[in-house]
Amino acid sequence: MLTLHDCLESGNGHKVRLLLALLGRDFRLELHDIHSGGTHRPAFLALNPNGKIPVLQLEDGRCLPESNAILCYLAEGTAFLPEEPFARAQCLSWLFWEQYNHEPNVAVARFWCHHLEMTAERRVLLAKRQAKGHAALKLMDDHLTARDWLVGDGATVADIALYSYTSVSAEGGIKRDGYPALTQWLARVEALPGFIAMAPWNG
Amino acid sequence: MLTLHDCLESGNGHKVRLLLALLGRDFRLELHDIHSGGTHRPAFLALNPNGKIPVLQLEDGRCLPESNAILCYLAEGTAFLPEEPFARAQCLSWLFWEQYNHEPNVAVARFWCHHLEMTAERRVLLAKRQAKGHAALKLMDDHLTARDWLVGDGATVADIALYSYTSVSAEGGIKRDGYPALTQWLARVEALPGFIAMAPWNG
């Protein structure tokens, strides 16, 4: 059976759990505490030298880090990863955009709001991340104004990867008022058979 | 013919030009000045709403942004993107790692050293990026100690994506002394038939 090394607060982890749920795949969940340095100890670094969850571990022990690479691996051969070359490339384009433009702003703002003491200096940095997070949500909203899904006519790994942190953006002070197409798209993802929501924050 | 919207100083652009050269593919190069706001004007935003190069434009006008998505699109069906599912996923894992852990540190340090006035405040931020850049190079060096290539037995999109900014890391104050396996790997990429180097910085 597949093992997912994960942490329930993580949107990067939720993406993978969401896809596994939509695909109806069984897996074993192994939770790690990312706040106490657990992912930087030798036992975890043997799974992922980069010291981050999620990591997908195959039955034979091989490990795959990076949430979006895991999504593509699990989605191969299903409708969540189109066969048609340009549609597939568009999915990848959204996944790379997510890791560079969306996650470092929307997810990091959420993490800071929950975990870090809000000094005056950090407040300035947080405001910058929030502004870039809004720019990311605006870009998605513009794109979704004329479309139901990010790529093509159905849900793909692009929608799954972008759902998780977008759905909790307000926890980082990035409200979604004024992004109507984005709000409708979130509801569309939530209506997929097998959908599971992000876990409540316990930090 | 393919058109590549690009800027010669960019390692993200170089990755794509390098793969096109290794594949022996013809393309038209359209250069944009990323420093004067050219990529944020309406004509460019119609190609990529995210306002960034590189963008691959197909003959029919369709556009694909995100350097690593472009690499996968061009490499499909060649040895640079393995068919075997786990090897393919490992390539993607390196590509996502590159955009989250390597580029924002190694490339951004280089950009700041060339373009931004070095205030005391910025010097502190630069030192943090350089430290994370070193951590990225160390992780690659450790991985390459027992291997010739990042994934499998030959060059893949993972090697191409990670070559460009690694080869000019010293321009951002991140020297490669002490990473012998990394240095040998760079030479291995440079020996590939058709290899082209990063253009000299004109900033």
C-alpha cells in the first residue's frame, strides 16, 4: 500500500490527500510534526533530503517528494492528467506557477499569521506577501471568468493543486471578496465526488 | 515555427534554449527587456498574464508560459523525459524543487547583485538567499556524489533545468568550491552534443 508522509495543516499535503480521495485510492497516512523539527531529523531526511512533507512512499520503499510531482504521478492514466500534449503542458504550467507565485505568498502568509510573532518588521513583509497573494488570486479569477476549470473541460491536477491553499487564503489575511469566478470554481471543486476539505488548523 | 519569447540574461530562458539546441530544433527568438517593464505591457500580458518570460508560442499562436512546463512539452517523446512512470515523476520532483528551493535563492541572489543598490537592509536579505542557495547546491552535490545525472543514466529535463542558474551561481556570490560532484556534473552537461552556454550578463 502507498504511504503518505504528511502533516494535516499543510495545503501541499492536502492536495495529495484530495487527489487520493477523488481517485478512491487506499493509502496509509504517516503524520509528522513540522513545527518541532521532526522533518529535519535523519530518519525523515532519509525519505526526503529536502526535509519537507509531503512524501509519497511506494510499497517497495522508494520515495517521491514534491506535492505537485506526486499529483502527476498519481494522476497518470486518469482524466486528472490529460493525454493531449498541450493540455498536459498547460496543467504543468499551472503547477509550476502555483509553486512560484501562489504558494510562497498565499501559504506563507497563512503560516506566518498562525505561527510567528507579529513584529513591526514582519508586518511589512507579511503585507508584501499578501499583496502578491492577491495578485495570484486575481490572475486565477480573470482566467476562470470565461471557464469552469483551469485547463480544458474538467477537473485536472491544476485545479487540485490550486484548490488547497486558495480555499484557506483568508487564514493568511487574503480575503476572496471581489473574486467571484474564483469562489464559484472553489464550489465546483468541492462538488467533485469524493471531495475532502482542508483540516481545521490546530496551530 | 516555434517562437520563444525570452531575455538572454535569464536562466529560465536559457534552460529552454539549451533543450532546443540539444534537440536540434529550429525556433524564432523574440527578445524582451525585462528591466524596463516590457513584460508588463498589454501586448506581452496577452501572451502571459503573469508578465514573465520565457513563453513558448506555437505556430498557431497558442502560448505556454513557465520554463519547466515548456521543457516537459518539448522533451515529450525524447530521452530527456523518461517514459517510465517513477523516473518521470522524479524528473518532475527535481523541476518543482528547482522552482521552490533553487531558483528563488540562486537566481534571485544573482539578480540582486547585478541590479539592485546594495543597502544595509538588502545585504541581510541577500545573505539569507545565499545561505539557502548554498543549501540547494549542497543537496545537489550530495545527490550527485553517487550518480552521473540527477535521474537515471542519462541527461533529462532535470539536469537541463538545474544547469542554467547553477552554472552562474558565483555571479550571485554563491561559489561552488566544496561541491566537487556538482562541478563534475556541470562539465557533463557542457559535454552534451549541441550544448550552448549562458550568455554573458549585460546588465
